[in-house]
Amino acid sequence: MSIDTTWLRCPNCFLPLEAVDARVLGCGAGHRFDLSKHGFVTLLPPKAPTTKGDDRGMLAARSSLLDGGAYAPIAAAIADVAAAVPPSASGAPLRIADLGCGTGYYSATLARAVPGAAFLLADRSPDAVRMSLRALPGATGVVLDLWRPLPIRDGVVDVALNVFAPRNGVEFARVLRPNGRLVVVVPAAEHLHELRRSGALLDVPPGKADRVAEQLGESGFELKSKTSIEYALETDAATRSLLAGMGPSAHHAASLSPVTGSNDDLIGVTIAVDLLVFARSPWSPA
Ligand SMILES: C[S@@+](CC[C@H](N)C(=O)[O-])C[C@H]1O[C@@H](n2cnc3c(N)ncnc32)[C@H](O)[C@@H]1O
């Protein structure tokens, strides 16, 4: 089995999970979890909400756009941060957890920048975990809910990656090792503003990065750096549809204007995000 259980704890009782046999994980209290035929495991707590994460259409849109290199500068900036994180005191390979991994695009880029690193690919959407494991077959894939206590052991993550995904500061602080890094990417107010102006996307409230830094500060994180990444992406109508279809606005498509225009109609669209790097501060609750 390709699951590395040293990442994992039971979502019910929080005891460590171990392999019971080739297809089943279990904890000392007798809770059991089957591996899917694709090699990932679903570790949802009792009474998990029915949210499903991104659907196949959103994932397909994101995959087409990302594989075409539209967000390559963001991936490169993340890879630079991860490559500079010092190894743990044990000298073991870097352990990177992609929390809200989507298609796995950013982790696949990191795997090239940090050879030998071990990856945990985690998302609420089983389709996302399956797709990201295709991008990174040696990784451990887990379906989980980022809003709940995570089925990840204390202090086993060297680098936590959270790109355009929900954040659970208290749990991120618990799973990160001391001196580890939390890398967060959030959209800036200008992000895709040409599409917002035409009513095709939801607004990004201004000051999002500052609010995220404040919230994570309350969970024991210290902001080490903030980098703004901004560039113009030349888009045809098909690319603009992918941009609209891959993000949270896709959940509200009925109340938003469709993207119009032909593929000869090239428009520069602003990509503007903030890349925040946090360390666990000494007074972290974890
Ligand atoms: C906008 S996408 C970003 C995906 C990826 N990080 C990227 O940038 O390509 C947000 C991701 O968070 C996942 N997600 C949403 N709610 C979640 C939850 N409660 N727990 C875990 N993942 C969740 C979605 O399924 C989706 O893959």
C-alpha cells in the first residue's frame, strides 16, 4: 500500500493509525478504515458535514488551466520557499502536507524542487485526492475535512501548504513541527478583477491577506514574510471560462454572468495573490 501511516491518526479517537493489512488501516481502539481502490483513505470524523469539496467539473477546469502554466509563477514562488526550509533535526526527508490539495498541481511542482520529500495530499473531495495522486503517485492521499480536528499526528509536518483552500489555524499549528513553515496563498483584491468587473466572479474583499495573518496569529503563527505576486495572463474566452469555473464562484454560477466573447478576443487578466509564510511561534498552543 502506498499509504505512509506515520502521518495519520484516527479521526474518531485520535490514536495513531497503522496498517492492519494491505487494504485496511486501524487504531488501537478498534476503528477500521478501508483503502479505496485508488489507494487513498477517507478519514472523516463522526457526523462530518455533508460538504463535498470541489466537483469533477471544477477540478477539470483547474487542471486544464494549471497544466497550461497559467499559475506557474505562483508555483515557482512556493517551491522557492519550500526548498529553503531547513530539514528537521533528525535529517529525515522534508515532509510536506498539501491541505486542500485540489488537483495536486502545486505539490507536483514542489516534488521537482525538493527531491526526496514525502507528501501528504489532503482534500475533502475524493475526486481531488484521486487526481492529485495521479500527479504524485508516491504520496499518501487522504480525504478529510479541514474544518474538523485533522486525522494527522502532532508535529509530523515540516511544510504545510494551503493554496486557495480553507484554513484551520489551531489544527495547522498542532500538526506542524516546531520551526516548520505554513505557506498560505490567498487572492488579492485585484485578482481576476477584469472578470469580476463583468460580473462573472464573486468579489475578493480587500485586506484578505492581513485578515488571514491576524487569524493565524491567534492560532500561534508568526508571519515571516508576505510576497505579492502579480502579472497579466493573456486569455481567450475559453481560458476565461476556466478561470471562472475552477474557483469558488463556480458554486454560485447561477447568480453570476457567464463569460462571453470569442477565442479571438484576447484580454489580459490580472493574476494577483499574496504568498504568506508563517512559522509556529514559541507560544503556539500545539
Ligand atoms: C480553490 S480549490 C484550491 C485547490 C488547490 N490548492 C489549488 O490551488 O489548485 C479549494 C480546495 O479545497 C477543498 N476543500 C473545500 N472545502 C474543504 C474542506 N472542508 N476540507 C478539505 N478540503 C476542502 C476543495 O475540494 C478544493 O480542492
